[in-house]
Amino acid sequence: MLTAGVDLAADPAGTAVAAIAWSATSATVRLVAVPADDDMIVALTGEAVKIGVDCPLGWPDDFVTFVSAHRAGVVPVPEGVDARQWRRRLAWRHTDEVARRLTGLVPLSVSADRIGHTAMRCAALQTRLAQAGRSVDRSGSGTVVEVYPAASLKVWGLPWRGYKTTRNQETLGIVVDRLHQAAPWLDLGEHEELCRRSDHALDAVVAALTARAAVRDQVCRPDERELPAARTEGWIAIPTAALADLPG
């Protein structure tokens, strides 16, 4: 079985992909690549049973309604609602609020932060995947599942902040060391050096690990009430079991 991960950026230069092959007792990293273009991602999606993508798969439903209404010239402003609370529903998806509640982490707002540029690329990528016969269910029930590496690392008891950018390579190395300790069954092989140099590469590996958790149904899932929004806005798969439970 092969699972894959994508640390998506607005441009290929900052995008990384990873693939992990699984056996009953171990896992081997088969691929880590930076940069990665859409062709590489589409090809990898065709090989993997599940691929975790670190990027919002959609926008908040309330934000989409708001922008459509604004274009028509009439913005629906609710009465008796605190302005900050009203704007909060435009900035964050339901799954972002669930992630905040479960992990204490605040995902970037796809409608109000720079990650919106990456989400635009992701939207086009979803079209490419559909054209290749790999349509995306944004709730995560299909081949593609939305992931949040920082949340996965935190749930698994690993360092989850302070390792981004080249200024923090020492901390990045510590995260890799801790990953070795927590998952001795995971063989990074020749890709370990790249994971120690590039936080994008490491996040792609974490995304592929989270995809494995999704395959094993060891992630949070939307309930019946949450499912409609999950299918339009996206749903972050947050692990619900220990890292040690992934093989098997």
C-alpha cells in the first residue's frame, strides 16, 4: 500500500511531495521531492490509495455567499450579531473551528490570509484530478484528504512549531530526531537529509503519514450534521490514534 502527501504552496518551487510504502510492521519513504508541479501531484494521486494535501480544499460557505451577494450589490449583514463574530464565520470554515477545539491550533484563514493563493492553485488542481478520473470528495472520503501537519505532529506528541524556514534548521532536525524515536518502524532512507533541510519535505512526509491514518479510519470524521459543509468547504483529517498505531 502506498500513501502520499503534498505540502502545497502557491507555486511549485515551494511545494513538496512524499510517498510512503506500508507493510504489516513497517513503512518506507519511497519518494520526497521539492519542487513539485501539478503533473507530479496528479501522477502521484494515481498511484496512492490515499493522498494527504496540506491546503484548504474549499472556502467557508458563508464567505462564498457573502462575496456573491456583494457582487450583486446587497451584502447580508445580520442584525444583533457581534461584528467580529459575524466576520469570523466568513474567515474560518467549520472544520477550522473543529481543529481549534480539538488541538488548540488556529488554521490560517483561506479567505483572509495569504494561504488563499495556495487554495486557488488547489482548486485548479482538483479540476485536473477530476479530469484524470480522480474526483475529489472534500470531506475526505475519496482518494484525497485535507491534512494539517502541525495538528498531526501535536496530536502525536512531536514538536509542532518553530521548525519553519531555513533559520530554524536546528529545530527541524530535532523534529526529525523525535520522529525517529516515536516511529522506529519508519525508514526515511536517502530522503532523511532532505527532510532535515526542508520543512516542506518534512511536512509532505507528515501529510503522507496522516493519509495512512485516514486509510485506517484513525482520524476525526464529519458527522451527519457536518457532512454537507465538509463536502463544500473541506474537512481537516486530524489523527485520533497514536503514531505507533499506523503500521499493521
